[in-house]
Amino acid sequence: MLYGAGSWAFSVSSQALWQHGPAQLGVAIGLWGLAGKGPGRAAAAGFGFALSVAARPDAVFLAAGAAGLWLFHRTRELPAFLGGAALPAAGLFAYWLAYAGRLAPPELGMQSRNFVGPQAEALIGFFLTPARGLLFYFPPFLIAAWAAVRRRDAETLWLAAGCAGTLLFLSCYGNWVGGLSFGTRYFASMTMIFLWWLTPYEKEIAASTVLRRAWAYSAAAALIIHALGGYLRWPGTYETARTLERLWLLTEHPVFHLLDAKGGLADWPLALRALAVAALAAGWVALSRRLERTLRQS
């Protein structure tokens, strides 16, 4: 529920046929395969992660993380994993050959000119800025990170390496802010992995007052934030320089942008906009309490 309605799956992928949606489908299939055992599940994982790469090239780091798991920890199932990956890969290579005449993406020449060295500003911005920061758009990440540290299994470590590789790669991209983007949409597929890390701890979170409350309030915030992205205008521009200048402004976050005269409630007078934000805050508290109560009773 949280992934579908409280992440970029809703605010971005539901809006149009972006690359993110098919890439998310591939990662979902890949995680289903990774969570099981046997050649059939391994083939599904290979198919899913290869499909995500065919849809969106930067998913290659997540796919590489999954491949590392089979290469070093599930070697008997490696042929099945590679066999499953072969079908989407064959289609992708055929597409490249047909449209570019070589085994490389048609857009490679144009995109390669946009890359520089790793940018510390980007790595910080991916997590902490109101305009693009993960913590501002998906607060449950903090609990997911807690779960990842606790798990320490091979699956978690390899997927975490894939996420880290993705972010390091994107930090080298000149336009790392992603144009007119709702937060950092590059987290669309990774958010699924973050929540997957949490799956063994549902009972522990439900039994702990602190964890249960943290989960409920952060989940409710994510649901509200991405609903705003799904239904209202959000701040941003295609001008990279202007976006970089405004990264740390609270008004670049969709909640605070509601107060702006050019925000999602631009037709309303300031008093009504302020009242709407206050009502949103009250709704967040009410939803949080409801989620906490539901989790406690589960």
C-alpha cells in the first residue's frame, strides 16, 4: 500500500508512460524471484532485473547487484538467472542494432556529454534538500535503513551496493536534479527495495511503541506528499541552474509550495491556502494515529 500510494510509483509513474513504470515492474519481478529459491525463481529474477535495464538504463546497477548475489552466493542457480535475463537482453540488443547499428543505446552520444565527475552536492542533495531529498519525500527510508543494517544478509548487501552504485553514477550526471521532477524520481525503483528490507520486521515494529509510531507517522507523511504530487502542481523547472539555486528552499517542497502564490492552490487567497495546509497537518496526524492503531492490532 505504501509503495503504490506513498512513493514515486504514484506521484510520477502514474502520470504518463515514463521509463520508471516499466523499470519498477522489472524490479518487482526481480525481487519476487530473489526472495525465493530454485531455478524458476532465479530465472524470474534474471528476467525482471534485465527488463528493468531495458526500460531504464541506470537500473543496470541494481541488476548488477542481483547478479553478484547469484555469482557469489547462488552459483548453482546462476545459469537459470542468466537464462531468464537473456530474453529481455536479446530484445534490447536487437533494438540497439536496428536503431543505432551497434550494441549501445541510441542516446549514448548525447547523454555521455552530460557526465562529469562525482558531485558531492548531488550526493547530499539526493537525501537532504527540500527540493530533491529522499528524506523529504519518503521519510520511511530511515526505518528501512535501520532494517538494512540489522539484516546484513547477502541479499540486502548486494541490493544496497546496487543502490549505492546507482546514486554514485547519477551524482556524475550534470543534470542530476532531473529536470522538472517531483523530488528525486530516480528513487522510484529503489523505494521498492527499501521497503523489501523491512519485510522481516513487521511484528517487531508493531510490538514497539517507538518503531510503530515512527513507521505510522513517516508512512502517513509519504502518502500525503505523493498524493500532492499525483493531484496538484508541484514546484520546479526544466532550467537546471535555477533548480540548483533553489534546492534548499522549503518552498520547493510540495507541502510548503501550497502556501506559494504560484503553488498548487494558486487560485486561493493566502488565508485559505494557510487553512488548507493546517488541515493537511491535522489530516497527517489523524492518518498517522489510524495507521498506528491498525498496526498495533494486527
